[in-house]
Amino acid sequence: MESTMVTDFKDIKQEQMQEFLHDSIQVPDDLQSNVMVTTLDKVYNWSRKSSMWPLLFGLACCAIEMIATAASRYDLARFGMEVMRPSPRQSDLMIVSGTVTKKMAPAIVRIYNQMAEPRYVLAMGACATGGGPFKEGYSVVSGIDKYIPVDVYVPGCPPTPEALIYGLLKLHEKVERQSITTVPWYRKGANEAIPVPVLGPDIFDPRKVQIIKEQTLGAAAAAKGPAVSKARLQPQPMAEDAKARIRAAQAKYRAQKQPA
Amino acid sequence: MFGTGLLKGLGVTLKHFTDTFTDDRRKEPSRYEGSIKLDDGRRIIDQPITQEGLLTIQYPEERRLLPERFRYIPMLLWDTEIGEDRCTACGICAKVCPPQCIWIVRDSDENGKPITRPAEFYIDVAVCMSCSFCAEFCPFDAIKMNHDYELAVYDRYPQLVYDKEELTVPLEYYAALWPTQFAEEQAHRAKEKEEELRRNEEKKRAAAAKAQAKAAGVAEAGDGAAKPKRSKEELDALKAQAAAKAAAKKEGGADAGAVETGNAEAPVAEDAEAAAKRARLEELKRKAAEKAAQRKKEGGA
Amino acid sequence: MSEATMVAAPPVADPSLPYNDTVAGAVVGTWADDTDQALFVAPDKLLALLTHLRDAEQYDLLSSVTCVDYSAYKGKARAGISERFDVVYHLYSTKKGGGPVRLHVRVPDGDTVPSATGVYPGANLQEREVYDLFGITFEGHPNLRRVLTWEGFNGHPLRKDWQEAYFDEETKPFKNRHPAGSYQWHEDKLPWGDNNTYPAGWDPDSWEAPVSYVPVSQAPHRGFGELDTQSIVINLGPHHPSTHGVFRMLTRMEGETILALEPEMGYLHRNHEKIGERNTWLMNMPFTDRLDYINSMSNNLGYALAVEKLLDIEVPERAQYIRVIMAELTRIINHTWSIGFILNDLGALQTPALYAIEEREMILDLFEEVSGARLMCNYMRFGGVVRDLTPGWEERAKYLVHDRLPRALDQLDELLSGNEIVKARGRGVGYLSAQDLIALSVTGPMIRAAGVPYDIRKAEPYCIYDRFDFDIPTLAESDIYARYYIRLLEARESVKILQQALRDLPPGQINAYASATLSQGFGTIMGGKGGYTFRPVEGEAYARVEAPKGELGYYIVSDNKTNAYRYHVRSPSYINLNALGPMSVGYKIADAVVILGAIDIVLGEVDR
């Protein structure tokens, strides 16, 4: 059982994530003196972050705050984001604003697959981040990151417009750290589409079919209900070094943000 | 006439445009009336209700003045007056929490006896619904709502599960955010303390009087001359009760004594625990000072 | 109050019971309740009784149809009753006003109930919901499909023996949070790490989703002589900018003309009612904020009124006034918001919407100052409100309602009402007669725009609405333009109420339990320690308010425990959607978008 443990699907953007977490973009030696690329990077990232068109896409309560953010008081146009595109083909950023239900999840994954690279996902609010107060329900997905990779999480229920803008600024920062030489979307080989989840008796991810089958058809099915694997019952505290790394990154970030 | 409605509507938009345009051309636009200008060019905007239209708050540079009752995510208070967490791990916040996103591990001493202090305190921010029930129902004023909304992160685990360390803020920070409520609470706490003292005094007096009376009663009973007001059984029961009470009191006293001796020992040799505590306090203070300074600046106070 | 006492059901129908003299043997028992009497109806006589009530007694509005699964009921009132389910109907009269007739039909597991859709077409969506969540079959329902979950979903979630994958305990608070709380969510214990559950023996590889029969595929096909075209089905949504959220319309089109339209929902079904039955009574309050997320204050108010019916609390004067003020401010927010987005749907992108929601920010500032949050106010409590107004709040609110809001509404009027394009697109589009609308259980601005002066604030006054001088504006046209304009008129009436309420706002307590001030901790507000886990008396209660979108009702059943036994929300957005199909037929596809916008739905309330 342990050997067939579900793989973690969150690592699709691991590469980008690592880049940020370690806070050190590894520039190969032969590129160190490449003024061309770094300047190009600057222009490339500046232009991308200054006109990041969000998908016109509201799910629930948070969408109201998203609209308020786009309206007169907070005015998303200041960030070049007022052009909300209804078509995923024309948008760079998906703001998942609200509760993701199981019935809606296939549609969201499809829309995400239709977005052109480079694409970003911002999980707005508690529900999109981790299921929120409705997590315990039978038809709510506990966090959109179960299906698609998320770049920025904005907690809050609902996040105030300021909190959302802060999340967007964090996203800008992330964009600024990317380099044209390392970004995945210019690499060879197609970026695999994410398999669309299927609505069965309950929603299921095609990537997890193997483990589901083991539970429903295998020996475990004989026992009542899905077996609870003991190994997972133990709380899994965060690794100390991970904690330290995050704190360091946060401290560094704060130091940058706050002029002494 | 066809088209008058359209023209009228366009007139409204034109008026909007000219109003804001002329105002923006002024050196100090009237829309900044009532806002606070900070040293670094940033502003705190508090639009007065009499101000026409709606101001655009240019967020990272300009911020809205948050009302005192603004609530976002809970925070735990570190009582700087006594140098301890206010939280007693009573668990009421975990019980009233509608999405059940609070986990508390009660601390215990070496013998495994639970003590009134949380060892761990987790809040899953990705579930918290900012309802502020925890703050409303906390009987010790230990958990309050933070105003900090700049919480966006790149990774959900583990950043969005706040542990005790991340949640704890010193009292001063709370006092800066919630000045009115803090003052009310302080007044109430002072009153409560006074009342408790008075009650204790009264209890002591009553106990003394009782003891006197009892002694007298015993003496009387010993005399056997006066007719006993209570039967022997009743007296026995009362005695047993008194003994139980005294024992309970003794226990409490012993506890208090332990605390006192602990305090007495501290100055002699500052043990590791106290040092850690002090260090933690310093750390918290420093953190809070940073935050509070920023907040103050924004609050214009 | 609400001392539920069962009168044993007699074997032969008792002529002394109501309505038995006209529909013999229909009512087989009553459940005496102080507020509303519940009548137990024989299933085979249900339709006859409903017809009688509709035609002879003027109960023309079937407000709410819901169901209770009594299989885990712990109260005394159900002793000796073997039937598992009660289907509960609430009927109101738009002509007479006043209280409801409440009918219960007892159903054993696996039995069927005659569908009320023949008498009240408005039962359509509600019966589908009961079928979906409880598994009760309604005989004669034209379109009995799942509505909130999807075809193929495993089980009926609101049955008491149905447990979700995430199942800690029957009721909150969960014991694993304190004093030895190890941070872990239940889903992490499942082998697949998701909040999902699959029946044993199910094979995902051979799974084929059941194909559901949608009525639009059978819509009439009209030929145009030589120019015969084939009608096609067009799908709008669930991700579509015109649907105000995640909502889907299946339309059968002949060219651009709609032949049939079928709404599909459930894309925001958040298990509000299942969670509400696990929650303690108080915990539901912040969840109600998230129903109609534009109007959290009205939602709070409705729920507080329902529980107060069971608790029998007298709400202090000041709290009553504050409640009215908040509810009416909310109505203005909703109506201006709705106007802005109707215009958005008409194609006037951004500008009208931006103008319309400008003043909203000022109202939200006021909300934030008293409650701490812009949207999710969580401000009402049983017995009053949670915090008093802040100093200076009243003055600002007065300036707002005397100066700013009338001005803003006038400006909106000037900007839009005379606009020829709005008139051309709105006049005569989406017409449905008043009788049809009422038969479809539609409430709120929609029927007032059809000339029916039905407003719960007047028909069955709650809070202190009988003290204020205000009118119920009506328009006769029942088209999109009327639905737009009625909202403007209603917002003006709200301003009138607000002016009076702010003038008369008395000092005093803000909560019946408010012996405590803020500084003493709110634990005392519900009567000391454990105030958050009080137990209302056994019984049922239905409270309704005139929410900005229509009749918002809360049906609760208590078995004298700390959590609700049954918690049902009669949401106006959901039930008003009954009219969407009939309203759109014959118009163009571009009009369907505006017709939906003019119904003014919020998906949080539609799907709950």
C-alpha cells in the first residue's frame, strides 16, 4: 500500500516554485555576462506583468470583491488589468474567486487547459485556497490546487480588495523573477494538458484511478468503506528546514518591502 | 424627441468626467481632503462622507483607514504585563469556530497533569471564515482579530497554517489596533481584579467569623449545657464539609505558594525557562514594535 | 411557545379538522404550534386539497416545498410515527396577505408523493431539489432530474444516514480539536487524499456518466415553409460572462429565436443545508452571510427571526431599528448593483455598472465600521445585533440617506431611464403575466413589476416595518424595463424608510441578552457560559423576510438539541428561476441574457 502512495500533483510548477523559494536564480556561467538576456528579461517581464489580462471568471462571494477591486475605488486599470477577457485564449491570469465545487471543477480544468502559456493562477479567498468554510461539504473541492497548479494564494474570507491587489503584486514579483532562458513554455516538448476530472459517483481524478480501484475493487473493498491508511493518520509536521527557509524568505521580503 | 434620453445620459457621464478632471488638475486635489499624508509620500485615505463621488485608493501607495472593528484573521495575545500568553487553552474558541479550523494542544507539566497554557495553537487560514466568534466568546480576551490583510503567499503548505508563534502578538499591538475596545477591556479587568480582591477579603472574613462561631458552637456542644441547635449527625456532616473545604483551600493555597516560590527563585538564578521566556518577549516586542509603528504611521496616530 | 403537541392521527378523518368539510378526508391530523398550524395531509388527497386552497381559499403562492428526514429525530413529538419523511409545503396568499397554511405529507421510505406541479407549476424546481437531496419521487413531475448534484451522484446527501467523505462527527464541535488537537484534515486520512468517497465495487475504468434527458431536446420544431431550418441546442455556461456566476442555460434555438430554455444549476452547490445541520445554531449565522453574498444583512435577519421564533425572545427597540436600517441599506446596495448589471447584460459595459455601485462603497464602509467586514457582516444575533453603532455612525448614515443616496438614485435615473436603447431593448421583452408569475412561485421585484402589490413587509409585517410610512411601487408592464425601473423605485422607498428609521432610532439595549457590554466578553450574550450551545424548544418554525430578491425563508426544525435538526433555506433566487424558461421562449438569444439579469440571481443563493 505504501509503495503506491499517491504522488503529489502539486509539483507541476515545482521548478518555478523552487526558483523563488531558494531565492537564487541559477544563472549559468556562460550566461553571466550576457547583457542581452538580462535586459531582454527585464523588458519581457515588465511587459508581461504590466498587462496581465485576467480571465473574466467569477465563482462565488469572492467574485464580488474582485468586481469591487476592478471598480472605481480600487481600479485595477492601474495595473493594466482592467481588460478582463471572457475567453481563456486571450487571458494570462485566472483568478479563481470563490468556492470550487465538484460539479464545476471539470469546467475549470478545461478552461485552464485552454489558456495559452504563460499562464498564472491566483487562488482568491479561503475556498479556492483550501476549501474554506465549505471544505467539509460533500460537493466542494478542498482547494483548486488539487487539480491545477496555483501561483499565489490569497487567504481571507473574502479577501478585501487591498488583499487581492497585494496578491497580484506578489504575482508581479514572481513574474519579475522569471527568465526567458529558463521559463518552461519555450522548451521543447508540449506542455501536457491536465487530465480533466470526471464526475462519477463522486468526482475522480484520472491520475488517481489506480489507487481508487485498489480501494473499491481490491481487498480493501471487503472492509466497510474506504480503508484509512495508518501512515497518513500521523500528523506530518513541517520539516524544520522548510520552515526556516520560508521564514527567511519572508523576512527578506519584508525587509525589501519596508524602507527602514 | 428621439435621442434626448441618450444625450441626457451622456451629459451625466460628461459631468463626471469634467468634475474629476478639473479636480485632478489642481495642485492638491480636493479628493485628498481628510487624508493623512505620511513622510514617505504615502497616504492614508479616509474619505469623508461629505466628499463628492468616490475616491480611487491607489493601494500600495495609498491605503484605506481601516475601522477599529475590521476583522481578518485571528491573533493571540501575549500579555506583556505579566509576561505570559493570555490563552489558557480552555478551548472555547475551538468549540465556537464554525468551520472548526482551530486546533489547540493543551500543555502539561512533567507529571502529565494538564496546565492552563497552550502547547500548540494552529489556525488554518485557508479555512478560517473571519467570523470573529473566537474573539467574541473568548472569556480571557486572549484571541482577537488582526487587521493585517497582506497575507498572500506562494505556497499553501505550510505557510497558511498559522502556528502559535505566527499568531502571537504582544498586547501593545492589539492596543494600537483596537484602542477603544482595549481601553474598555482594561477598565473591566481592573474592576474585576478589584472585585476579586474584595471577594477574597470577604471570604476570609466570613471564614474567620465562621471559625469563631464554630469554635463557640463546639465549646457550647462541649459544655453540653446549652441545647444543641443541630443534631449530632448534622453537625458531623457540616464538619466534614468544612474539612473538605479547608482541604480544597489548602490545595489552592499550595498552588499559589508554588507560584510565589517560583517567583522568589527567579531572581536568584534565572533558569533557562525564564531566559527563554524573556528572549521570546523581547523578540515579540521587537516584531510588534515594527508592526505597530507601521500601523501607527498608517493610522496617522 | 412552540410547545409541539401531537394530536394522534385518527383513523377516520375528523370533520372538525380544517378543510375536511370541503375536501373530505384530506387532513388527517394537526400539529399544534403557537405560530403556524401544521396540517397532516393524506397523500392521495393532497392535490385535491391544494386545488381547493388555491381556488377557493386564495392561497395562490406555493412558497416553499421541502422535506425532513425524521429517521434520527430525538424529540418527543415523533413518538409512534413510523413514516420516515415529511414533505412540507408552505402556502401563502398574495391577495389576503397574512400567515401560511403549512401542510405535511408523511412518506415512508421508497414511497412516492403526487407532484404539485399540476396545481402550482412553481413546485418544479423545489420538488426536483427534494428528489435530488432526499430521493423522494414525485409522481407526475414532468422533469424529475437531479438539480444540485449531478446525474450519477452516489446517494441522496440530506438523508440523515448519508455521510460525506469528510465526516468527523455527527455534530460540531468536533472533539479532535481540543485539548489534543493534532492539525490534520479528515481528507488527509483517505488514501487518495481528497474529500471524495466511492462505493465499494465501483470500477472507475468502466464508468460511463449517465446521460440525462433534458427537456429542451424535445422542444417543438417549427418549420418556415421553404426556408426550413433545423433547430439547434446552444449551451450557455457554466463559465459565461452573462450568467452572473456559474450557471448554465440549455437553449433550443430556431435561428436566433429561443424555442425552449432549461436552466441547469448546482455549480455552486456548497452543502449549506448539510453543514447547517452539523453546526450549532449560532454557527449557522456566518454561513448565512454567504448565501446571497451581496446582501448578508438580510440573510442574517431572516435566520435570526426564524430561531427567535423558537427561542421566544423579545428583541429590544434599538436593535429592531438597527436591523431595519441594515436591511434597507442592503436593499439599496442590491438594487443599484442589480441595475448596473442589467445594463451590463444589455451591452452597456462598465460605465452604468461603475456608476451604480459607487455609493455601494460608502454603504459598505458603514457596514465595515459596525460589523468589521464589508461583505460578510455576521452582524445579527438571536435577540438583537452583536455590537452597537459606533459614535458618529448615525450622523454619517443620515448624511448618506438624506443627501448622497437620493442624489445617486436621481443620477442613475437620469442616466438610464430615458435612454432610448434601454427602452428599445427592454420594453416588451421577457413578458410574463402576473398570474403566471405567481403560479411559478416568483416573488420580489419581479411580481411587483407585473402589478402585484405583494411585499412581505406589508403583507405579513415582521420586525417593525408596520411603523414606517412607505409605499409598494408597482408597474404593470412586466417586462425587462419595468423590472429595471421597479428596482429604482424600491430603492427610493428604502431611502424613505431609512430616513424615518434614523430619525426615530431610540437609545437602549442592542440585544435581549445584552446585560453584558463588549468588554465583558460576548460569551455572556447568550446567557452565560455555553451560550453558544443553547437548546431551543422542540418544534418547527418558518420565518420569511422580504429580501431584496424576493421572499427569503428559513425553515428550521429543532429537536431540543444544540444543533438544528433540519435547516432549509427557501431562496428567492432559486425559485424565481422557475420563470426563466417560460419567460425566454419566443425571444432572441441576446434577450435571454438580459432576462436572466433582470431576474437578479445570485448563485450562492441559487445553489446554496
